[in-house]
Amino acid sequence: MTQTARPTAPAPAAGPRPSTARRALRALAILACLPYISLKIAWVAGSEIGIPAGSTLLEHRQLMVIANSVSVVADVLVVVLALLLTQAWGRRFPAWPLALPMWAATGLLAPIMAGYPTQLAVALFTGDEKAAAPAEPFLDGWVFAVVYGGFILQGLSLGTLFALYTRDRWGHLWQGRLGELSARTSGPGARALAVAGAVVALLPATLHLLWATGSTTGLSARRIAERDSVFYVLEAEWVGFLVVAVALTLFLVLRRPARLRVRTTLALAWTASGAVGCWGAYMSLVALLPDPDPTKRIPGLVQLSYAGEMITGFLLAACVAAYLRKSTALRRSADA
């Protein structure tokens, strides 16, 4: 009996070229990095462009060089991510080395994207031209417009590219509603982490709420004197980030409310946990830097708030990571 030969599977193609829209978004993300990188390189080289006389940046030149060098590396990473998200080889890139920097980038950019337009809106409605910049001469006003404008463009372009990338690669894992999820996507460990994150979040959320409503608890005399309408609005925004991070992560691990879409819940939990955790970590590092001026030192209660945000964000991010890992494993076992 003659055995029919099985047709040979075709060799995998190199992958389609990115669409015109994705190439445009990639170009926008890269171009948006250039003003920030150019300024940082100029400052590392010793230039004082955009730095007014009397700025605190000029008091710590060595520290400024180190910080700006790190910032250049971080923005170069944005360029690498923009390329990875739009190339065929990017689809084969390991998931977790991609997810971690994207989570950090999302978390660092989201509060700027929400906060800077808020500052401009407050300045517009109150007529206070200084509302969009610090009270003390830190940087020239145009620097904030260039840098924060670039950050917003980075966030919009890189965020859109990441959303398209994840939809193409993992979108089948995030369809449906929370009530349809398997109980195995969120075990007792993930639920315990989510509850722990919610408990830790109570301290920073309470402090930000107090500060947003006029309390001076834990604030330095200098900070109390500098409070303005922007201060209150931004404190309220931080309460919002904390509430969204905690609530949406709890929704994800508890699979309730049942009718809430998985994709929406995951996206909000991802973004808010990144904002809370990454900015909490960044501000904790800033608070540890020595400063000879006692009026500029960050009070202990404020530092505790930063630490609480960092711990909250990292705990909630661990819950999101656990969901992603288990949902991927379940899909693979179902397809086997």
C-alpha cells in the first residue's frame, strides 16, 4: 500500500511590514525623544541652556551629570521599545523583558500626561502664568513645555503601539468579561497580594486626600507656603491613581464585577499600578538624596507616603503579572 506523502509546511515568513500608521507612530515616538535627549546631553557636557541663575540644579553639578546620564539611557530605551513594537522580530521577543520596561514607561508617563495638561488648564482658568512651573527658579518655562510636551507625545505614540502589539500577540487571552475568567487565573496568593496592596495604600491615599482638602499634616513649612490651586488638583489626581490601582486590581483577581471587560480592567490596573509604584520608587530615591538646606528636606511622613506608594504599586503589579502568567499557561494547555 502506497503511503501518501504529507505536504511539507512552508517556512515561516519574515512577517509583514508595519502599517503606515504604525510607522508614523514609531517615528513620532522617536522624534519626541530628541528634545529631551538633546537637553540632557547638553547639560552633561556642561551647558546651562534652560537653567536660570540661582537654580538648585547648579548647586550639585556632579549629581546632575549622573542623573542626566541615567535619563538619557532611559529615553534611549523608549527608542528601542518603539522599534521592538513595530518590527517582525519584536513578535518573537521574550514577554517579560518587554513587559517590565513597558510597565515602567507606562507608569512614569501616565501621571505626566494627566498632570501637565491639568497644570496648563489651571493656569488658563486662574490667570496664573506661574501655575505650570515651580515657584522657585528651577528651569526656564520653555523647558517644561518642550520636555513635558515630548513626554506626552511619547506616551501617546508608545502607548498606542504597545496596545496594538499586545492585541496582535496576546489579545485572545483578554477577551470576554471578568465573570467568564477561570478561577485558576487568580489563586489565593494573588488575592492576598491584592489585599495587602490595598491595606498599604491606605496611608498614602489618606495623606493625599488630606493634602488635597487643605490639611498641612506632615508637610514642610516651605511646601505649605508654596501651595496653590495646582497643588490641590494634583493631590486629588494622586488619590485617583491609588484608588484605580487598588480597585481594578481587586476586580481582576476577584473576577468581579462579572460584566466588566477583562481588557479594560487589565489596562487600567496595569497603568495605575505602574504610576503608583514607579513614581513612588522615584520619589523615594529623590528623598534620600542629601541636601544641605534644611528647608528643602522632605519630611518623614511624606517619605513614608512615597514608600507606601512604591510598595502598593509593586504588590499590585505582582497580581497583574500573576494573572498574565496563569492566563497564558491556561491557554497553552488548552491548545495542547
